[in-house]
Amino acid sequence: MEKVDYSKYAVVMKGITKRFPGVLANDHVDLFVKKGEIHAIVGENGAGKTTLMSQLYGLIRPDEGKIYINGVEKQIRNPNDAIEAKIGMVHQHFMLVDRLSVVENIVLGQEPVKGPFFDLGRARKEIRELSKKFGLLVDPDAIIEDLPVGMQQRVEIIKVLYRGAEILILDEPTAVLTPQETNELFEILKNLQKQGRTIILITHKLNEVMAITESVTVMRLGKVTGVVKTAETNPNQLANMMVGREVLLTVEKEKAHPGEEILQVKNLVVKENRGIEAVKGLSLSVKKGEIVGIAGVAGNGQTELTEAITGLRRVESGKIIFKGEDITNYSPKRRREMGMGHIPEDRLKHGLIKLFPVYYNFILGEHDNSKFSDGIFLKIEEIKRFSEELVKRFDVRPPKIDLLGMNLSGGNQQKVIVAREIAFNPMLMVVSQPTRGLDVGAIEFIHKTLISMRDKGIGILLVSMELEEIFSLSDRILAIYEGRIMGETTPDKTTPEEVGLMMAGHKLEDIRQEA
Amino acid sequence: MNEWIQAILNVFTNPTFYKSTLTQSTPLILAAMGGVFSETTGVTNIALEGIMLMGAFGGVMGSYFTGNPWYGLALGTFFGLAMAALHAWASIKYGADQIISGTALILLAQGITGFALVELFGQPGSTDLVRSIPLVDLGSFKDVPFFGQIFGNLSPFVYMAFASVIFGWILIYKTKLGLRMRSVGNNPEAADTLGINVYNVRYFGVIMSGLFAALGGAYLSIGELGQFTTNMTNGRGFIALAAMIIGNWNPVGAMSASLLFGGATAFNNQLQSQSVLNLSTNTQYIFGMIPYIITLIVVAGFIGKSRAPSADGIPYIKE
Amino acid sequence: MNIKKYLLNEKVIISLFSVLISLVIAAIVMIVIGKNPLVAYAALFYGAFGTKEAIIDNIMKASPLILTGLAVGFGFRAGLFNIGANGQVIIGALLSAYVGTLVGAYPFFLSIPLVMIAGMLGGAAWAAIAGWLKAYRGAHEVITTIMLNYVATFIANYVVNGPFQAPGGVPKSPSIAYSAQFPNIMSVGATSLSTIIFVSLAAIVVIYVIIQRTTIGYEVKAVGFNPYAAEYGGISIGKNVVLAMAISGALAGLAGTTQVVGVYGRYFGALSGSMGFDGITIALIGQNDPIGIALAAFLISSIRTGSNQMQIAGVPKDLVVIIQGIIIFLVAANRIIKTIRIRKRKEAEA
């Protein structure tokens, strides 16, 4: 067996294989990360990036393969082993305890003590020092749930540094950040790099890869499909390696022919679960036959806005007018009956009942429609016939209507939801994050369906965190920030940068004045 | 009307009411503290009722066989710990539905105590009288008017109850273990990524709940009465659970709510026995339902103002 | 339905294993106290099936248990844990008894439906309180139904010791009118087989149809499986929580009615026994399936009926409560059984 010197690498993962029931999540993956570099792991959702990093951090254990840290083979059986090997991970979904304070979160697991007691004073002092050293300012006594996402991420980074991490893994760190916050994060990362830290960045955003990293490992379907130096590549090449074919980044569509206004939202105020205002006097309108895109970073009131429009959340003040009728206090059911469809943000939470068979899911919301029910009994035969038809029309796979919702893939679950919502001839469709977590094929299908709905004269309100999706689908773009609309524009009159600034809280007129 | 005002005044000016409030609250405080320990770490424990019952029975059994009520206390505690361990095993290791597992343990406790009652004492219903834990005699303090009558001769369980509140509050809010308990109860995954053993912390919380609830149960049997009777806990485990909810899963809050419930019961009992009212015997049933109705109203009114630990009742299963 | 497929269903296996393991544990307990489990179980079996009286008694015990089992099971379908069937039995029985004393002048085809409706409405209303508190006040139904159990007991004690007491100062209600009593099919000695069993059998069919075939069943299941998606689909969670509790309570109330009209002819204190808690065991063993519940109800009624003979053989009958506790525990922690089975399979492979 040949001996290779891995000592110049901070991390080497060799032949890592991990199987989950029915999936080969990592298939003999090799990863080489040099000391002191920023290394990107890119790939589509489901490519196995997070699985790979979870093994490096000891959250799950590889079935095969070896891990070397600074040239020495290490068994990483749990996060404690990883922490000991000076590896830290900032997860995509922050691993913070909401009800605890910043300092409690940071020291958790390695608490300083004085006698039998937890030494809060010392913990606070140590964190202040760390904050200062790395330029990560944050109030140690704030409660996590009161902090904005950007701040929470800082807490995550300090948490990792507090444990003395030399190797930092960041999983999709910019997914929840505004472009400006993203830049700040990159400054922080470069600063950390200067102080000798090695950084592994999981992402699927290629511009970020180009902006900050030295080298890239590309993954697809559990395998490594390319390892390149950032300086020697370009986004197109990376994209090809990611998806294995040329990507169609634009959606073909005709010019829209908007009709009369079908939805008006006036000075809407909505609170989020903890009673804080999330939508703050927002107004917008949607016409028949157009797609209005709401661009924004997650958590700026989009969820509350769509829930209020569809009747799932109480409105504090303001009005919602649909087809000329004030529907502000109507039940979700009544809105549905009036012709409002809804493709919800969280398809497993709202859109689908996992333990219902597909044919039951196809009638959710219309189960008491006279077509499917005589008032007391369900017309099961009719429901099944209807479902068979939809399964064929939308190519749901496998085409078995008896299957439970949970046994479909994410893309097919979304097809069931979209098929259902279209089947009842809505006049307005509220669409939230329609392609989150889907593969390229399913995304294309959903996008085409939305365009064809528009062309049939349906008004569409589209909420998406993917700026690209907003640009390629929308006829008008609104940017939302902290529950307010920052400006309205159209895709041909603006740039992603401009919309990005709006998403960060700058009013459109201010941006244009400055320019 | 006047006789009612007179009766109520009589109750409030009588030290017996205050002493009775303390003794009625004692089992509730202890059991509620058990609930706080378990649920702070994220494991719902409706088995408190069953654990109390086992604690009560074990207390009498130990005292009966050894003649020493302290051994009884030890045996009752052991029974409680064993019950809690079962609940912990099912809900932590096997991700059981915690409410159903709790229900099972309540039935199990009823079955075991009923079975053992017949096996050991030969008849259903109640055990022989046994020696109970001696009261704490404060000597000459007893002669202090009013206060002496309240505090002069209390069961050590009463002191234990309040000590458990202080202990619980310090442990949960001032120690490293408490920080870990709170983190595991709110976001076990986050705690796990920091190398905290979620299962062990949860085992600790649930088993401590067994300790406290068993003490609460033992008070009922060998605290003053010196006897076990079938189902003598009579829903106190559930009232303690309600006290914990109203107290916002906080030891001090749970204690306050327990005192409220205990006070209501004491008030009831004292009021019924007021001769000015001249009540017929079946009014005891009307008075008897009052604590339960209060619990209903309070639980319905306080929800929303109190927040359970985020991961309470949700099994944590890795991978 | 394919019977083989049904029997090999994982849920069925879990139920069967749970029952089996609990019987084994109970046997060990018997050995510990120096009794022969085979003798005890033989006595139990004889007590449940050995004589005509035993079989009649068994069926009579099963009748209300089917109803409380269905009650708890229907609640589970909506994601609700109705631990308060006992209280609903009491209120249903009380109201039936009260109406039963009023309908003496009516023919049986009027008075019998009237007492049944009274019982169902009583149970439904009592359970709906907990449903309402859950839906609109966020109070957990486990705590509220338990509290309502105690309140129901006190109410019953109050009325049968006062306003609704039979002459003679005994704490029981007056007897109901003859026209409201269910006829007996047959009598053997002092034991009678009442027609109430048909009420229970009809309830199985009705509940099966409601769950599988009706819009209400669809909505209730949707709320139970995923309240968020239900709300999204225009299904009112609050309405369905109250409705599901009410249906559940109506079944429990009907169980109370059967005891009044078919067994005792009046209300008295211990009438509800442990039917509510038995209902939990039954619903869990029956995996919330109406037919499974019927079978489980007969299992529990057999154990309960036979336990008297077992007690005569020297084993206290509280042992059956222990058995029930263990069954519920194992069903709740069904992964224990799955783990044992997987281990066995692995050993078999190795």
C-alpha cells in the first residue's frame, strides 16, 4: 500500500461511502482541503454535500472510508471527537436554543464553572474577548429568539470559535442572508482565513464560490464530479459539473397580457406567532394573467403575508380584496370557493397529508365539493377516477393513487399539490417557494406550469427566496424587507443587484437617486 | 348571606386553614417539581399520578415490614424511581408516545398497588395502620400564638417540598447541568451537535421526577396518615401537572400554583365544617368537585401565557 | 380484505406480541408469589368461557367496552387522547336513567330511542367541553378530561344522594320505566343476555362507515394526521376537534346507557367501573380500527370476566390491571417489540 503524505492538508476524506435506506448518499467520495484555504463544496440539493460534512463532524458515521485531519487518521464517532480535532460546524438550520441567551448558547457543552455553579461572568468575559478578536460584535445577554438571523449566524460562528476550531464548516450560510449581510459574512470569513483558519463552504450559489474560495469540489448524486481551482474555472463549467448537462437558466415565455386587477392588498398588518408585527402596512395588487414576484430574504414577512391572503392567519388591520369583494375575514374555505388556489411554502406541513393516500390528497380542500361528496358520504369511485386522470396529466410517479403521500418523492409531492390546485380552476394562485428542494427536472416542469397558468389568465402571486426564479418568472417584481415593500420594478428594467439592495432595506427611489 | 361571610371570616382567621394549605400543597409541590424536572428536559410525564401512588404504597410497605417509616420512605422512593426509569426507558430509548406510556404506568401502578394490597394485607381497600414519619416539633415555638399553631408541628415533608423548590431552581437556572437540561428540552439537536448526551440528560430529568413525585406520594401515606388506601392520590398527580403548566414550567411558579390549589382545597374543607352554615351531608360532593373545576378554569385561562419547553413531549431519535 | 395480509400487518403483530408478553410477565409474577400460572390461566379461561353463564357474562361485559374502545379510538383518529371516557359514561348513564324514569307512559319504540339519545347527548356534551377547551383555549385534553372525570363522579354522587335518589336512602337512582328497558335474549340462572350487544355491534358498523366513507371522517382524519394541512384545505380545526370529542363522548355516553337500560335498570355509583381506562387499552390493542377494537374488547372482557375465577384460584384480580398496563406500555413503546423482532431475525440469519 502506498503511503501518501497528507500533512499539508487540513482535511482529507478518502473513499467515504454512506448508505441510507434506498439511497447511496455518498459514493466513494474523496475530499482534499488545504490548510488555510477556503474550499467550496458545491452541488444541487440532494447531491450529498451535507451528508459528507455531517460525517466529518461526527453527526453520522461513514459506512466506508477514512478521515485524516492534518495528516493524521482520525476516528470521528461523534461531535465531541470532531470538537477535539478542532473541527466546528455552522449548520444550515441554526443549532441554537431559542430561549437561551447568546452566552448560554455559546458555552453550552463547555461551560466554565465556579464550584458547583455555572460561571456566567467568566463566560461573558470570554465571549467579549472572542467577539473583539474576530470582529464579531454581538450582545452576550440577548435571547436568541429576539435576534435577527444575521446576528444568530454570528453566534453560531462564535460558538465554533469558542471551541477552538481550526477547521470551520459552513453549510449554506448565505441562504438566509441579504446580499449585504452576505458581504459582511465574507469579510468575516476572510478575516478568519487570515488568522489561520481553514474554511469549508457548502453552497449551491456559484457567484459566491467565485467570489471567495480558492478551490472547489463539485458533487452530484453522491459522487464527486470535479475538483478545480477557483481561478481556473467559471460558473458555467461548475454548473455543468453540478447538473451533468447544460442548464436552462431562463424560462421561455411570451409577453404577459394582464387583465383587470383580481387581488388587492391594502395597508395590511399581520403578526407572527410571537405577537410581533411581521407585515407592516403592506399594499400590493395582482392582475389576471400576470405573475407578480415577491423577492426577499426568508423571514421578512413573506410567510405571514401569504398566510394572511389565503386565510390561514388573522389580519390585524388593513384589507384584502379579491374579485372586488372584501375577504379580509373570510375563512380559508370561502376563499377557496371563490377561486383562490394556494401552493404553500412548506409542502409537508401545509400542502400534503403524508398519511393520506394520493387520491385523498387530490381532494384536500374540495372534499365537500358536490363532485366528491353527497353531503354525508364521499363518492370514492368518482374521487379515484378524478385522481387517475390527474396522475396521468401531471405525470406523477409512481402512478399509483393508493400510495401514501409520504411515499412520494419531493418533486412528485409538489406535482400532486400543483395538480390539485390547478384542477379546481382558480382565478388567483398564491405560490410560495414552489421549487424549494426540487431537482432540475421538476423545477422546469413547475416553472412551465406556472407560465401556462398565467397565459390562461390566472393571476399569480409568487413568493420566492431564489432571486433567479423571481427574475425568470415574474412580470412585475416587488421586493419585501421587514414586512414592507421597498419598491416595484420589472425584470427588464432592473438588475439583481438593485433588487438585492431593496431586499436589504433600501427604497427603490433612494437607490435610483444615488445612482 | 351573613352566615357565609361569617363562615369565610372564620376560615381565614383560623391558623388551621394556613396549616392545612401547607399540608395540602406539600404533595402537589413535590409532584409538580417532578414534572418540572422531567419536562424541562423535554419528556412529558403524566405518569406522576402513578408514581405518587407507588411512592405512597412503598412508604407503607416499608414501614410495615421494618417498623421504621424512614425505611418506608426509602422503599417508596425506590418504587417511584423504578417507575420513572420505565417511563424514561420507553420514551427516551424507544421513542414511545409519552402520554400513552404515562397512561400505561398509571394503570400499572393501580394494578400493582391493588394486587400487592391483597397479597400483603389480605384485603382490598386499605392497608393496616403503620408508623408514619414523625413531625418536626419546634418546641416552645408552638406556643407562639397563631404562627406556632401553623408551623409548630409540621411534617418534614413540608420542609422537603420547599427545599425541593429551592434545589430545583438553583439546579435548573444556576448550574451547568441545568443549562444542559434546558437546552435538551428546547432543542435537543442543537445540544447533540455540541456533544451533549441528550439521552443521559433526559434520563436524569425523568428519574428525578420519579424521586420527587414518589416523595409527594409517600407524604400522603406515611406523612401523617400512616395508611395506604386504594387510589389515594385521587388525581393529585394531574393537578400537580396543571400546577406545573400554570407555573410556566418554573419551580417557583409551579410552587405558587400548587399553593393556590392546596389553599383552595384547604379553604373548601374548612368552610364545609363551619357549623354556622349548617350544610347537609351531600353538599360535600359539591365542595369536593371545586378543586377540579378550578383546575379546569385555570388551565383553560393560563395557556398561551405559559410556554412549554419547545421539544416537550417529542422523542429525540438520531438519524 | 385479504386475511393473511391483515394478520401479517405490523400493527397486528405488535398488538399480539404486546398481549403475549404481558401474559408472560403476569405469569412470572404469579410464580414469584408462589402460584401456578397454568392453574390460574386455566381458571381465567374457565371463568370466561367455561359455562353458559360465563359466556353470557363475557358478552355483557364486552358490550360497553366495545363502545368505550370505539370512543377512545375515534378520538385517537382525530389526534385526541380522550382519557375521560369514564366521566362521559357517568354523565350518559345519569341522563339515560333520568329520561328513563320519565318515559313510562310511552311505548318502547319511543322510550328506548329517547334514553339512548339522552345518553349520547350527555356523553357528547361532557366530552365537547374538553373539545372546546382544547380548540379555543388550548387546554390539553388529557388534563381537562381527567378533571371532568372527577367532576362527573362528584355530580353523580351528589344527585344520587339527593335530588335523584331512590326511596330508601341508598345512594342509587330510582329504576327506569319498564318500557325503556332493553329486552333480554335469554337468561341462565341470574345471568341475562341483553339485546344491548346489538347496540355495540351496530356502533362498530356506524363508526367504520363514518371513518372510511364520510366527509366527516375525512375531515377528522385530516385534522388528526396534519392539522396544518387540514386548515390549509379549508377544514376548521376547532369545529372538528369539538365534533370528534363529541362523537367520542357520545359513544362513551352510550356505553353508560347500555348499563342502565340493559343491566341495572337504574344508575348507581360504581356503574362506570373502569370502562374508560379499559377503552384506552382496547383502542390501543385494536389499533383504532373498529374491527380490531371489537376483537380487543372481547379479549379484555374475557380477562375481566375470568379474573373472578382466577381470584378464587388465589391470584388477586388486580393482576389484570397490571396486564393491561403492560399491554399499553408495550404498544406505546412498540419499538421495543420491533427491536426484539429485528434481533431475532438477525440471529436467524446469522
